[in-house]
Amino acid sequence: MNLDPAELFDQLQELIHKVRQLEEAVNVERGKARLAELEAEMSRPGFWDSPDKAQDVIAELKRLRGEIEPLEQLRRTLEDSLELARIAAGEHDESSLAEIQGETDKAAETLNQIELKTILSSQHDALSAFLSIQAGAGGTESCDWASMLARMFRRFCESQGFRVEMVDVVDGEEAGVKSVTYRVQGEYAYGYLRSEVGVHRLVRKSPFDAKNKRHTSFAAVDLVPDFPDVDKAIEINPADLRIDTYRAGGAGGQHVNVTDSAVRLTHLPTGIVVQCQNERSQHANRAMAMKFLKARLIREEHRKREEEMERIYGEKGEIAWGNQIRNYVLDPYTLVKDRRTGVETGNVTAVLDGEIFPFVDAYLRWKRSQGGGKQKASS
């Protein structure tokens, strides 16, 4: 295979230019200065006398290194590749040029991933999350659709290396689920999944309809950041809380427990209700439900104060026609299309198997272009 060295040179120079632009965008020089300050602080006597403060310093240092070092390493790699490509072209070394081309293509993908991380700089993006799916009106059809979405998101999260733990599930009367909540643990889980908040619409011939008619189903997806140290961040007056216990599981018996281990918490001032039935004991379920409740209460406070959070959740709307963020059509043709970004694919099977990254990536870039994902200024 004959490679055009000029095209390879151009590709490498363009990638180097993009890396330098990203270095300017994240202010690498200021970040390196801040790293030096943090490292000096860690070397001072008595640094560990205040463990909480020490952990904050270490977390900031880790974050800065994660932003700066991959960019600097990638730029050096690309600059070395450009020099090697020029040497190989001068010697007409096709084998070396082909190898450099392969490495350049990998570098382009690495740059795309790094660029996406810089987009994920909104508040809470780096956190884990609680992901909830609620079936809309439509009975069995919508419950089945909610279970299909739950499977899709679980597979996507696992493909990204996130740990997925079921917090609560309410089974449908005949099939599927009325609602399900997952705890998704991993760096940037919230940032990736915020693209999915909203109403999802399915059009298909119903497997539950004896006449095989076409049906439209809706389900809503919600997301709450999994705040670290949530117990320190907010206190709940016991008088504001109603606690109910019940036997885990629902119709169908899949999750039924013989003891009243499941816990439902109702925050009386706000009317927020959360429940957990996945842990082994009532005590553990209560602890997880309390964490989820506190996370939701903190989010409510942020919604009152911050336009960004209002924009994110304001898109959700009602679980009904006209409010959907994405359409999934299985009949009379196959198509998944996002109404916000216009991204679409005919491979519905792959999407429902969890291959939703193109939609996530497009949403985050679209959101930034709309001013909803601006980078924060370094302190």
C-alpha cells in the first residue's frame, strides 16, 4: 500500500495544532503552576494533621494531573511521530510510514477522548450517579419499554467500565418494570449519562397485542448526582421523615423477600419519595435510601440556585407525546433519532444493546455549543 507522506504530515500537524488549542483551553501553564503549589503543600510538615484538607489537596492534584499530563504526552508523541515520518519519507521507508499512520490514527482517537473529558467540566460531571427510569402511561407496553431502556443503559454503563448496582425496582403487573433505579459508580458517570435525561419514545408492533397493531410507548429517565460525603453536606430533621418498610419485590415474584426489609422514605416538606430494596438487610436498605434522598434534596437546592441545573432538568418535560428527546422506531422502518442533535442510526438493535456513545458524544458537544457545557475557570 502506497501512503502519501504529505497527507500524513498534514494529519499530524493538524492533530498537534488541536492539542495545543486544548492546552490553551484548559490553561496548562496555570495548571502546572498550581501543581507545583500543591506538591509544595504536601511536602510541608503537618500536612496530614488535617485529613479532610489533605484529601482535598490530593483530589485537586489528581484532577490537574489528569488534565495536563495526557495532553502533554500526546503532543510529544505526535511531534515525535511527525519527525519520524519526515525521516521515513526521505528514506522511502513505506513500512515505517504505514506504522506511523496506524499510530497516528490511534492518537486521533485518544485526542477525541481527551477532548470529550474537557467538555465534561460542568458541575457534578465527574461524579457517580443515581439513574432512574419511569414507565409512562400505557400499561404493559410502557413497562416493557422501561425494562428495555434499563437493559440498554446497564450495558452502556458496563461497557464504559462503570459499576452498576440496582437500588430499587417496581415490577409491571404483566411484564417489564414500572420503575427502576440504579446506582452507577465510576468517574464521569454523571457527565456521560446526563445526555439521557428526558422522555424516550418507542414505536413498534406490540408483542402484547393479539392483532399485532403498532403501539407508541414512553418512558422517562432521570439522573441525580451521587454526591460524596452526602451525610456531611445535609442533615434531615427526623420529624420531616416518614419511614415505611415492606417486603421487597412486586408482581411476578422475581425480587420478593419474605421479610419487611425494603424501605421507603418520604420527605414530608418536599414530598420527595425514595425507596430501596436491593440490600441484604433493612438497615442497609435504609442507609442507601437515605443517601439517595439526601442526593435528591441537594439537587433540588442546586436547581433553585443554578441555571445550569435548570437547563439540564428543564428538558425532561412530561412523559408524553411531544416532549421526547429521542425516538426509537422498530416498525414500519428501523431508526433511532435524537431530536436535539439530529444524530440518527438505523441499527436499532445495536443501540438497544447499549451502543449509545455516539448519541452521548453528540449531545455533550451540542450542549457546549449551546452554552450549557462551558468550562469552569481555574481557581
